[in-house]
Amino acid sequence: MSEVHEDKERYLVYRIKDELYASPLLDFKEVIEFIKPKIVPNMPNYFSGMVNLRGLIMGVIDLRKKLGYQENYELKPSMLICETDVGPLAAIIDKVEFVVYFSPTEIQDLKVEGKVDISCLQGFMQYQEHLISVIDIKKFVSNIEKSEKVEQEKAA
């Protein structure tokens, strides 16, 4: 007999280094194997470049770097494809772990400070023995794009 998930949403849980993160599953168009991006000069270190995915050219950000982690060359990373206001964007992560059902009311809003813009951190959820950080990936990516536009305007 299957579980009832009437008031619950699906979240994609993914790993960056030793930490688990989750975002609403519907925020992603697909998960793909890593494609080496073409480097674009004069971009922030977390902007890895551009890729061509079935004829669609999109930017690639490295969530590992954006969240303050170093690249892990021992793992074969994955890419999460998200739709943004300016088109699709690929986000590099270390590994997709699983999909979990959670009610948005089960996400605990904790006030923390750190390097990451906490407006994108929706909170934390407990799943079995894991404490998972919940990120609003669309807002997170939009904030990156907005800060890039501001930086480009300052440079001009």
C-alpha cells in the first residue's frame, strides 16, 4: 500500500561535499551527467561557463563554489537544470541523493548568518538522521543573476 502525500511536496535532495541540500523538485527541468563547460573570461569563480545541451546554450554555475566549498575532483558531479527568468541555467552539484515528500510546514525556519544570502535559505528539515538545508533554488539563481547585472553595470 502506498503512502498518502496529499499535503506534501516532493523535494530533490542533493549533496554538496558532506552536506545535504533540498529544493522543490518542480524547480528543476532535469538532472544530467556533468558536461564540461566552456570557460567565459572575466566571470566570478562560481560561474563555470557555458554548455550546449541538445542545441540549447545555457550558463553553468557551480553551487559548490557559490556555497563556499571547494571543487571535489574525486567525484563525478551532476548538473541540475533550472528554468530562470532569463532562460535555463545548469547548477553543478556533487551528487543527487533522493526525492523526499515533505510538507512546507515541516520546514523549520531558523535564523542563521553566513556567507550565503540567507534569503534563499528556506530553512531546515529533518529526514531520518539527516538535517537538510532547504534552498529556494529559483531565488538563489535569480539573486546570482541580479548581482551579476549590478557588477557589470558598475564596471561599465
